[in-house]
Amino acid sequence: MGQHGIPLNRSDINSLRDGIWEFRHHHHRLAYFDTPGDGTFAAKRRIRDRRIVDPEGADDFWWYPHMDAVLRLTNGWAKEGQLAPPEEIETALRIREEDVQHDKQREKSD
């Protein structure tokens, strides 16, 4: 993804919950979110209606939203079941909140 701008396969990324996404590689998972880096956050969710963003049907990744400039990694885990463990999603949400709060404090002090 870093070299191409998009994943090589649809299965390489997945939306989890409340703007938390995961990179997937074999049995490894790495959660992330996007932010402009200024202490704000707006959850980006999987797009459900292709007609809204890709009326010509040309984009294989039409369902992936336009992310903010900064992607922040939160936590990782090994896949053990079909679904991401709820405690790992909660950890990612907690890390995101701490990260965004840190950005807010930095913006205030600048």
C-alpha cells in the first residue's frame, strides 16, 4: 500500500468500528485511524453505496473513503477467529482518544 497508494487486494484492509480500520496480512492485524493531526478526528466509515462515489463503476476500491493526510497506527494482534477481538478494538479506540488529545494539547501550546 505504501508504494501503490492502495492495497494490492481488497482483503488487505477492513473497517472495524467507529473509524478504526485494520491492515491485514496473513494472520497479522494492525489497527489504524486517520486524522489531520490538529487534535480533531472524524470517523471515516466504509462506503456502502457505490453510485455515490463511483457512478462509472471504474474503481475497485470505491468503498474505501478518502482518508485525512495522517494515518496513525494503534495496536496489533494475531488473528485467532473470524472477527477482531472486541478488546483489541477498544484498545484502538482508547489509543486514538489519547493521540487526538495529545494533538489538541500540542496545538494549544504552539
